[in-house]
Amino acid sequence: MIMSADKIKKQAATAVDEASTTARDELEALKSQLEHFLNAHVVPPISDAANAAVTNAREIAEHQKTTVATSVSAKPFLSIAISFVAGFVLGRLSR
């Protein structure tokens, strides 16, 4: 019962092809499961957190805008003086 070298070679090639196909199919299934998991469990919380951060940043910016407007209207001459000094210093630094 000696097998010929060609027959052994063909069997080995068939086994490698089957293993390769099985591995490829398993990787595709794993990829699909990972994409589903990410879309269902990871992306929504990250999106919600990003939206909350944007909302908080807008609220903080609006609050700061109101604070600055109040300060400027309370002390207009001091605000003009500070703006002049800041403009002068920035003008000198930009040369």
C-alpha cells in the first residue's frame, strides 16, 4: 500500500486549500462580528460623548462671552487701555 508521490502531493495541496479556505471564511466571519460589535457598542457611546463635549464647549464659550461683555461694559476705559497695551505688545512682537 505504497502511495505515489503525486497522490501524496495532490492530497497535501487539497488539504492546504481546504485549510486556507476555512481560515479565510473564519476571518471574514470574525471581521463581520467585530464590525457589528463596534457599530453597536463602541461608536454610539463615543458619538454621545463627543456631542456632549461640543455642547459643553458651546456653553462655556457663551458663558465666557457674557462674562467678557459684562466686564467691558462695567469698566470701558480699563478695557480700552488693556486692548491698547495688548495690541502694542503684539505689534512689537510681530516685527
